[in-house]
Amino acid sequence: MSETEERTEEPQERLTAKERTFVEEYLVDLNGTQAAIRAGYSARSAAVIAHENLRKPKIALALDRAMPSAAVSAAPGSSTSSPRSPSPTSARS
């Protein structure tokens, strides 16, 4: 049974060369679309590829390992990483 567990965990940690490059490039500016383009994916499909890659458990694990303290604050939907909306008085021209 432990052999089965090892086999199921092992593939999750393996990244393709493109996926490894995507992870490295994503860490540069946390921009998935640009990371996908720089990793060699088509510019036309980069946004979709970035979204798909960022949802892959093995890529998420690689990103968590690369930036463990920033992973929580940079998570999509995290209110701690987004600026507050401007007040109505500051938005007027």
C-alpha cells in the first residue's frame, strides 16, 4: 500500500520543463499571462494556460515551496493583497 501512495505523490511533484519555467517566471512578477508567454506558451492562449497552470496541484505546490510566506497573501481573492477602493471624495475630478 505504501508503494501506491508513493506512486500517487511522485507524479504530482514532477513538472515538465515548460511548467518549471512557468513557475520560475511567475515568481518574477506574479503575472500568470506574462509568465506563460515567457515560458514559451502561445501569446494567444497565454491567459487560459496561466489560469489552468495556476490551478494544477503540482504547480501550486511548486509555487508554495518557492514562496511559502507570500502564498497566503498572494492567493486569488485574498483581501489582504488588494488595495482598498478609493473613497467617493478622492474619485471625483
